[in-house]
Amino acid sequence: MLLWFVAAAVVGVYFVFDSAAVDYRYVALGGVLPLVETLAGKPLVLHTLLGSVALMAGVMAFTVGRRVRRRRLLGVPIGTFVFLVAAGVWTRTELFWWPFAGLDGIARPPMPAYDRPIPVLVLLEIVGVAALVWLVRRFDLTAEPQRGELVRTGRLPREVA
């Protein structure tokens, strides 16, 4: 499952923030970044609320005086917050609230993103594809000017919206 998380992050942020300044490339990256922990076979820090908060604090601390860079990079922790919701991590109290709900909640398989029956995983991926198709149509991303703007700036074209 990959497209479900990209779509959840981008569409969720679009509807919640509705800001012309959001760089959706970074939001999409943040929406899938915790999946890197799949390589370890167990959920680690990026599957916790503390991980997303630390990521946001890091962006804020390391971008003091660099407003444009901060605005772009804030998309990564925002995307990881969306991941926590879309993957259902919040339903695993010990993992979501680690270390505050105890130290043994982290690094215990299975991965929340894949801890569902196969038909549900397939359905979520289909919903992700449908949401991405909606984005392409909504913002006319088949046209070069709009697609080029998204690739260059990470922004969805406002004049089309």
C-alpha cells in the first residue's frame, strides 16, 4: 500500500489547509515516510506521535530565518501526522503514545499499515487511486502548464481550482 497514503496526505491537507503555499511534494513524502520502517519489519519512532512532533520541532528549529524553506519542509511532518491517521496507528495506544503509554509499545510487529485483511488493503489502495485520479481531473494535471507547476513548485494550480 503506497498510493493510499500519498492520496490521504495530499487530499487531506488540501481540504484541511486549502493554502496556496503548501508544497504537496513534501506532504506526499511525509505521507509515506513512515513506511521506510517496513524495512525493519516493525513500527519504530515514525509510527509514534512523538516522532511526528519531533520531526516538526526539527523543521522549526533548523529553518529559523528561512521562511520559504520552512514552509516547504513543514509538509513532511504534516504528512507524517496524516499517515498516523490513515494507517490507523492511533488505534494502538502503546505505539501511538510511545513512550508516554509505556516503553514496550514500539518495535512490536505487525506494521499498522498492513495489519488488515487483504481485501481491505486492496480496497484502500483502490480508494487511493480514485483520489489521485480526482486530483488529476480537479486540477487538470494532464495539461503541461498545471503539471509543470506542480512538479516545479509543489503547488496545485490555484487558477484551475
